[in-house]
Amino acid sequence: MIRLFFIFLLIAWQTTFAAKLPEGFVYLKEIDPSIQQEMRYKTNHNFIGRPIRGYQASTCILSKPAALALKEVQTELRQSNLSLKVYDCYRPQMAVDDFYQWSQNPAQQEMKIEFYPRVDKKELFNLGYIAAKSGHTRGSTMDLTIIPIPSSPQEKFQKGKKLVTCFSDYKTRFQDNTIDMGTGYDCLDPVAHDDTKEINLVSAHNRQLFRDIMEKYHFVPYSKEWWHFTLKDEPYPDTYFNFPVA
């Protein structure tokens, strides 16, 4: 009897937890748990240097069509001993507003050396690295990369440790476990653009591989950020959501 009671409580908790998402949204881990997640905006390791407003949990939420399409990409990559890793998925409008408020304070630049060393902070919006209305907020845009399987150990970010520029040599910059894409994630710099001439042949090949397989499954790349893709036929093209990542 006691065991049945606890099973009932677990089912009720899971039902309540799932009900937090609006209709049409899913947790990526429920669609494909093999896709690794490192949700940077829930941590201190991002271009602001602290957790971002609206990120209450370290989990990827997407529209269901986007998650299902991402599962197809993952299925093909796994055949070559590769895997996707997501850094950001659905992003609430309150987080986008948090980005904007941060951009208005010139004193807050503690992560500049790693993430935007050659760009003036006040120009991040004008240059297209941050948007007042983000595709992420519509639920079908994600930031991600490719990692090898088995993957190498992920470096643990330590706040206060000396930062290394995001476009430094592959073995010098922050030791993410991604294949070499020429920069780290969220490198707000022209070297992250599709048309850059500043990366080596290996990085260029890896970026092309990434674009090709994402486009094969109907994702559209963003020319200024190699990690940023949006589902071509996204279900909510005109709706900007504001529920928390929880």
C-alpha cells in the first residue's frame, strides 16, 4: 500500500512537471536523451558571467517539431561516432531583456576577454550578435555543436580564473569537448561568421559538415554564428514566449 502511494505521488509530480510547458513544447531529453546538454545561460560561463534571468533549470526546451528534427540529425551523426551537444534552446523573453539591460551598463565587462575581445560591448546589438527579439524565444532555434563519441572530459569553468580568447588555438582556449569549429561557443566576433578566412582547414571542414547535416534536416543556419540554427518551418514564427526554463 505504501509503495503504491509513493508511485501515485511520483506520477502526479511528473504530470505536474510536464504540464509546466505550453502546448507544442517538449523537453529535448524526452525526445532524445543521447543529445548532450550544457546549458550555458544557467551557469556563470557565458558572455555576461552569471546565470541569466528566466533559466531556472539546466535543460533544453524546444517546439516538438524542432526536437524531432534534431533527433533525426542525432541519429545520423551517431552512425559516425559523433553526437550533438546543445548550449541553448528555447530562451524566454525575460532573458533577452536581461541581455539588453546588461548591454546598457558599460562597467559590466568581466567576460570580455573570452567572448567579445575585439567588439565594443555597446555594438553587440547593432552587429547582430544579440537581438531585442530573438528567434530562440519562438522555441525552434538552438545553439549547438558536434562532439566525438566517446567524448573527452569537459573542462570545468572556474569563476575568477584567467580567461582565454574564444578564437585562440583549439588546444589553448577553454577546453570544451566539441570538435574544432574555429572558436568556442558564443564567440561574438567576425571569426565566428560563415565567411571568415581566419580559421584553419580542419575548422572550415567541420563547420561545413555541421551546416550540411543541419540543412539536410531542414534547419537554417545564421551566418554570424556557426552554432546557431532555426527550424525552417518553425511552428510559431510570430510568437515570442516568456515562460521560464524550468
